[in-house]
Amino acid sequence: MAIGHSDLPLATSLRRDVILVVLEVIRRLDALRVHFPELGRALNQSKGSRHVYRMPGDAIPKEQGSGHGILLEMSKDVPEEHTKVANPSNAEQGIAPLDETPKGRWERLWPVIACGAGLFSDGYLNGVIGSVNTILRRLYPIQYGKSKATNNVSSIAFAGTVVGQLVFGYASDHYSRKHALIISTAILIVFAALGAGSYGAHGSIGGMLAALTAYRFFLGIGIGGEYPAGSVACAEATGELKKGHRNRWFILFTNTMIDAGFVIAAFVPLVLLWIFGMHHLRAVWRMSLGLGVIPPLSIFYLRLKLTEPEEFKRETMRETRVPYLLIIKYYWFRLMIVSLIWFIYDFSAYSFGIYSSTILDNILGAKNSDLYKAFGWNVVINLFYIPGALAGSLISDWIGPKATLGWGVLLQGIVGFIMAGAYSHLAKAANVAGFVVVYGIFLSLGEVGPGDNIGLVASKTSATAIRGQYYGIAAAFGKVGAFVGSYLFPIIQDNAPNATRSGQDPFFVSSSLCIFSAALAFFCLPYIGQDTIMEEDFKFREYLSAQGWDIGQLGDKQYQYQGQSAADTDGSGERM
């Protein structure tokens, strides 16, 4: 029967109602797919299912051989709120959930390991210099102990690390996460070996120390590259892991690796001392540095096999001009807070780590004590890092990085004040065990809080497009803190009015900064959840779009080509 003119409004209304019903069914199915991943995979793999996630701004092509394209074409006059899908964190943004990519457990996990595990080198090569520093003081009490070389050898790697973090931060964003990692690993291997073989012209002690200082600077550049390239790629790779476990895996292969490096760095000189004895300390310090070649060498092959993180491919700005003014306007305050917290943490953590064996040597009596005892107790102190790092990795998934960082550093500050007040009783050779336990708890709480979570916060509070530079700047501020602390700690101790104050004052300074850091974390950091990386990318895209910047320029060439092909297929020439 033909439809008259009077029936057209009714037919149009019926057509709209049918479209809305079908779209609602699709929305419900999408919600089921999000909340029940196994059902979602079955729906996606079923015959005729052509649901495709697309980035904001990408065109939605007509689907050939499927009713979805027809429905989308027919629904041009349907109100926008009826076409939105259920899950605002993924589907509504048009971003494919990375944890639903068709990969096995090992395929998802090994990039996290390969990217993050290189930070073991940071812990080992920075930690071992503390024991080397103690040995060099004994071997060369005048040429080393009474010269600027004491500070230079211990601290110069931090200066190199700052350079590396800034340079590799830029390179990892503008060129490649993978290639930045490979170059930084090669630098670590070369200069760890050269440091162990440091030699002065004609056997000059001053020349040897100058060579060691220079090699340590370039070694620091390699260490610096691990932060913006390795940690950032590690954070992006965790997006493919199971929700609710992402923070712990990031922490286990970043900060826990650093802490494990500190522990091994304390243990290796002790083992070498057992092997070579007190009369061959030159062999002990050279071998201690030389064994630092092994960690980066062991992961070099894995890094050669890496591919760029999927999130980086989608969001990189390496194919376009970076809108730095817009980025600074959007992120300056957050970056300042993260950088300040990292500065405070490294100011204490690395300074105490480097000088812990010297502190013990002073407590035990440097001239009369057995070096075995100083190194042995130093191993025990460093072991306290591990339970703190492991506990922090779990707590971070339970209550979030922000709360874990704040409470951890607050408790550390309280313990630090207690330790400073009781230092006159703890700092006796007879009470060295009590000193080590309290000092170990102080260090452990530092790992529960900022140690575990500051890198996580830095990697998740910025968009993928500029994450390497954002992370590199924040980490560079941290290493500036370590550099400043390693110079100030000896000055604070040397200018103290008595021996007790020499031990107390560093703890008073550090604990005060811990309380300040806790306040910054609680009141100035944003909430960080399991999906913060993807959510941050979406917010950043919205911001750029609102400022008139074409977000179609985001992504690598292959991704842009796919987006352009989708737009061409749509036939309208417009980006939807």
C-alpha cells in the first residue's frame, strides 16, 4: 500500500524510533563487552561484528557488508546523546582498550621488563660508588680524602644524569622510545668499563681520579637515558596488563630494580673484599665498578627486540610541530609539583645511600674498625629498601599512587625526627644494630612513598605525546636534588658543632623536607587511577582541540595514514 503525504511524518517518526532502539541495543552490547571482556571478545569475533574503536576526530567509515554502516548513515538526524556508548573511559573516547589486545601474558609483560629493568644499573652504579668512596679514602687519605675529588667522584654522575634525562627525554618523544633505550644502554656498557680501568698518566693518582670523574659523568648520561626512555615506555606498556595490577608491575621493574641495584652494590664490594682481602683494595674498587657492565649487557638483546609502545604510536607528535606554549600552559603547575617532590626525595635518598657506609665507618671508628663490618652493616641497611619497595608496589594498586606517596613520606619524616632525637644513643658502636634497624625503617618508608610512586606519578600525569620530556624534566630535578644533597651532606656534617650534631643535622633537614613533600602530595597532586594514561591523553586531545590545534596531526605516519584512509572511505571528506 502506498504511503500518502499525511503518513510521511508518521513513517519518519517510526524510522527514528527503530534507529534509536537498535542503537540502544548496540550501546548495551558495548557495555556488556566492556564489563565482561570474555563476552566482548566473543561479540567482536562473531560473524558480522564490525565494531571498531577510533580516536577522537577520526572519521567513521561506512561498513561494507554490515548493518552498522547503514545505521550510522541513517542516524544523522538522531540527537548526539543517543549515539554515545556506555564506557566513558574507553569506548566513549574512541580509544581501543590496550588490555584487550590479543596477546598472551608473556607478550604483554616482557616489554615492561625490558624497558624498566635497566634502572637496576642506576641503583648499582650510583650505590657502589659509596663503597668505592670509602675504599679510596683509605687508599689515598691525602690525594683523595683531603681534596675536591671526594665530592666530584661521588656526585658527578648526577650531573651527567641530568644531561641524559633532558637529552633522552627530547629524543624519546621526537624520535623513538626504542632507539633512545638502545643508545643509553650502550653508553652504560662502555663507560662502566672505562671507569673500572681509570688510569692517570705515568701512574698519577690525581690523573686517575680525574679520569674516573670524567667517566662517571658520561656514565651518568647513560643512566639519565633510562628514565625518560625506559620508565616512560614501561608505563605505557603496563596499559596492556590487567587492570588492578598495573602500578605494581611498573614499580617492580623500575624503583624496585633501583633498590635491588643498591642492595647488590652494597654486597658486591663485601664479597670482593672477602676474595681479595684488605691488602688488595685497588682490585676491590675496580672490580666493583667493572661488574656494573653486566646489568645493561644482560638486557641489551631484549631491547633490540622491542617495538614502540602502542600508546606512543597513537599519540606521538614527532610528525608535526610541537605546540610548546600550549603544553606549558596546560602542565606547568603539575610539572612543578612533581619535580619538587622528586627533588626532595632524591636529596635524601641518594645522599643517605652514598654516605651510609661512611656514616657507619664513623660510628664504628674509621681508624680502628674493620672494613668488613662497615660493608656488612651497609648491606643490611640497603636490604631495608626491598620490603619497602615491595609493600609500596601493592599499596599503590590498593589506595592509589597519590595516597601511598603522601602517607609514606609523612611516616618517613616522623621516623626521621625520632631518629635525630635519639641519635646520641644510637650512634655508638655498641648500639650499631639499633641504629641500622631504625635507619633501615627510615629508608624503607621512603621507598613505600616517593621511591615507588614518584616515577609512577610523573609517567601518568602527562599526555603520551610529551611524556618523555615531562618525565625527563621531573627526574632531572630529582637528580639535581641528589647532586645538591651529596654536596651538602658532607658540608652539614663538617660544620656541625660536635660529633652528635654531625649525625643529627642531616636527619633534621631530611625529615623537615619529608613533611613538606607529604603536604605537596596530598594537596597538589591529581588523582591517579589505573586508566589515567588513556584518560590523560583524551583530556589533552580535548584541550588541544579547544585551543584550535588540529589533533589529526597526532600519531606516527602509519597511524595518520590509517586515519586519513578512514576519512577518504567515509566519502564526506569531513572528520567526524
